[in-house]
Amino acid sequence: MPHDQTPMQRMMGDFAPTFVELTDDVLFGTVWARTDELSSRDRSLVTITSLVTAGNIEQLNAHIPMGLANGLTEDEITEAITHVAFYAGWPRAVSALTLAQKLFSTEA
């Protein structure tokens, strides 16, 4: 698939075009673009901790690298996951930290 496609276009292709459009245009085109209200860095931190809390660990494969690209450090991501462990549950935090460790080692 061409590199000029968005991540969601690459993931879903023509399978769910409306979902792709909403993701690209509304979520990442409008919501994430509201940087006057909340920076991309802060949005990444909120998103990562929300995903951990909800148990959506698989989505961290995209959002941890995005967080790093948006200015979060590995230490900040690790600390945020450690912090929410007490609210989200230990197993979710273990799963998230295990994935983060793997992603950090591939980023280096």
C-alpha cells in the first residue's frame, strides 16, 4: 500500500471507509488538532493512560510511538502507566509496561 495513506487507511483499507474517514477527519483531523486547548504531548499522555485504564493495550502499539513523537519521554510514559496501575488494575499495567518495554527497545 502507498506510504501516503494514513495509518487507519493502511489498517482498514476499503473494509470500513466511513470508520476510516471519521478516524482521519474527526479524531485526528479535528480533535487532535485542538492544540490551543491541549498540546499533542498532553493528548498523548491522556490517551495512553486512558487506553491502559480501559484495558485497550493493543492500541498502545500506535499510541506509545505517537507519544514519543509528540514529545513524551520513555520515563514519563513508564511513570504514567505506573501511576494508573493503582486505578486501572495491576494486570493492565503489567501488560502495558511489557508492551512499552518492547516498543522502547525497538525505537532505539
